[in-house]
Amino acid sequence: MDLKNTIVQLSEASGASGSESSAAELALNMLKKYCPDAEIKNGNVIGRFGEFRSGLPSLVLDAHIDQIGMIATHITDEGFIKIQNLGGIDRRLLPAQPVIIHGKQDLPGVICSVPPHLSSGDSKVISFDKAAVDAGMPKEALEKIVSPGDTITFDVKCRSLIGSRITSGALDDRCGIAAILYTLELLNRCSAAYNVTVIFSVQEELGERGAKIGAYELDPDIAIAVDVSFAYAMSEDENKCGYLGKGPMIGISPSLDRELSNELIKTAKTSEISFQTEVMNGLTSTNADQYSVSRCGSRTCTVSIPLRNMHTPAEIIDIKDVELTAKLLAEFIKEGN
């Protein structure tokens, strides 16, 4: 498995919250290599790995397939597309960003920006009520392609940085999906201590909606949410961040199962896999929050990949962290752990 190429393909697929079908179909095709009976159900991509054996506990690996984006609300008489956000977009970066409008066909556009020469001199961050997309077309032509409710994503391609780092949009959480796929690659010829189900869930950015459905349906004994978390950059609080290249961040929180967190830490130490801890004082704001309270609850933990510039078109990860995340998960799932 070419891990970098897998991440690149996934990150460049379109799939804003609520319109994940293109990214989901790509992920489904990748998952079928390991889970031949995988399917899309209620938007979620779900596959059962290997032969299910009686008496083994069930374990779910979850990563969300959706990305932040925007939704077209209406077209003005002047031919501008008014928008609102899907998920927590960093509004500081909106002006002059190239985007793709996913209408009847994909259409390039640019978010409008007032030149500094014509601005009033204030430095207020643009609100979505004042944001609009310019597709360079009059209203009559636009209406043949774009409808209210169409999604819009940033127009960005994955680029390699120095070493094993890459930058792209939608690395949150497509790199988590790649980590799970690589986990299955590592487990492909091994026996497992669990009956494993994989779910690539939809609408995490809108309130973990896909995971809520998946958690109720699958009702696992153990659930591990594979997501991203904050990687340290200049001027940030180091106590609240992990570091690129130093391995996955194992979650510790009152809303998570501390025994499971400890077992993951033990596995990392025993297997000599570099790791970090992520201490949270409440909910995790990941899909783990759904599994831990669904039905009678699942023993739940987070394993997060450090990421810089979250919820922007220029997210940064280190592929080494994705690989180490997969190795940790595979070692935990193998027979004997």
C-alpha cells in the first residue's frame, strides 16, 4: 500500500458535510480490498474485516469522511453566489480563496475580496453574511448550473513539503481514513483479538451525526475514533498541542475509557512505537463522544494524528505520524494484546 498516494487521493476528493458521496465512493473502493462486503449505508462507509469469530469482543475503528465546506444559499442579481459555512471554517482566510462549486458540474470560483485601497481601513474578519463567490458568470447562466444547497469546497491540491510532511485541504480527517486502511494492510495476514468493523462516518463536522447512527447500529464493545488534533506551531500553547513527527496522540479524558487509554499506551511502549498523550477535560469533540454513550455505551478512546492549520485549505501533517498511528492500532488489535 502506497500510504502517501492514498492520503493524497483521499484529501483531494470532494466531500463537504452532507455531500460526501464522491469521497465515500473512493474510500469504499479502497476499503473493499480488505472488507469485500463493505457498503455505503445511511451515507457511512461500513465494512467488516476478516472472519468474525464467536466469543471475541467487537471493536470499531472510526474516522470521518466529511470535510469542512460551504453551501450556496442563493444567487444575487449581479451573479454572485451567497454562501454559509458547513463546519467551523476559519473565516480569516476566506477573501480571495479559490473554490469549486459542486453544481450540475464542477465550476471554479473565487471568494470575493475587497481591495485594501477600497476598504475602510478596519481589520474586521469577514462574516459569512457578507461573503460571496464570484464564478465570472451572469445570474441567468449560473442558475443553469448552480442551485441553492449545492456545496462548495476550497480548490486545493496536495503538495509535498520537506521530509515526509504534506499540505492539503481535507487532511482532517482523510489522513485518519488512510491510517485505518494501512492498519488493515498490516493486519491482513494476522489473527486478531477482536471482531473488527470499520466505519468512515459522515457529517462529523455538523455534530458527529454519522457516528451517532453508526454507534447505535454497530453497538461495539470497544470503539476507537481516529481523528486529527492540534500540532504545535509558532505562538501556540505547547501544553495544548502535540508535535509533528512524534507519533499518534492517545486521548485521556473523563469522557473516555481510562483503562483503554492505558492499554493503548502500554501497547505503544511494548512495541516501541513513538506516541504522545492528549489530555482533555471533558468531551473530545470527535466521534468518540457518540460511541461512549450510545445504547449502554462502548469503551472508547481517541487516537489522533497531529495536524497544523486545522480547518484551513493548508492543513499540514507528517506522513510518519499516519504510519505510526496504523502500527499502534494494528499492534493493539493483534492476537495477544
